Amino acid sequence: MTSRLIRPAAALLGLAVVLLAALAWGCASDPRRGYSFESTYAPGVRTVAVPIFKNDTFARGVEFELADAIVKEIQRTTPWRVVGPEHAHATLTGAITDSRLRTLTTDRITGYSQEVAVILTVDFDFRDLRSGQTLAARRNFTVAETFIPAGGIRERLEVGEQATVQELARAIVAELRSNW
């Protein structure tokens, strides 16, 4: 009777050990090294400054929303602390270079836009302030999200802008990880 109970328990314990080991490993920052226990975030960086991005578009106020969203995303998903530039190990600077609306679908009867994409494009640099080294830099980094201005939903443009800003913040912070 006890041997029947031991076998499933041993199998579950073995499965738990294998799953724990699989979850503990991660990809190495150098692809030649395979898996690694090292962090995928820049070594030595513990604090980050996020000044307001420059805005070269007619979409006013988006730069403030983006800075706020990036700060919250860094706090939520990284080991870094956001501080002022005088106390930071690294800084994330950038510019919003393009803001466009693109009609995705129109009503066949009225011709009104049913679904519209808000497209934001940015250039950004993530620099180590101690060494001056660029840790990450992207040009023409573009994200789009949709909103529905017509029909029963009648979402405002701000809904689409807010969704795009949130997605852009998530994508930018994801790009700040070490190259792997």
C-alpha cells in the first residue's frame, strides 16, 4: 500500500524540481554562453533618470504622458529606481518624432471611420552616465494602438493616444534590457 503512495509522490517531487530548475535559468546576454543566472539588465545600473522626451509633433501633451508611463513601467518591471539626473547611473532621453492617425476601417454607408490607429514614433538613447557608454539606442521606434470613434462606442482620440503611450512605454522599457 505504501509503495503505491510513494511512486506518485516521488514523481510529483521530481516534476517540481525539474520545473523549478527550468524557471530559474534564463538566456545569457552573450548567445555563445547559452543559459545564465545573470540579470538581463545593464550591470551596475541601479538608478535611472527619465527626463521629458522632446516633442517634434503637433500632438501636444503626449510627451508628459509618455514620461509618466515610462517611469511607472520602470518601477513596475525593472530592479531600477527612478531618480533625478544628478543622482542617476543612467539616463533615458528621447524625442517623439511622428504622431499620425490612420483609418483602418470605414463604414460602407456613411464613410465615417470605424476604427483608427494612433501611431507614435520615437528616437531614444539609454546612456550610462558614469562611462558615457550608450546601453541602448533606437531610431524610428514605432508603436500603434487603435480606438473606435464611431458607432455605439464613440471613443475619443485621447483613448487611442493613451493606449498607444502605454504600449510605447512597455516597448521602450523592454528595449532597455541587455542585448541577448
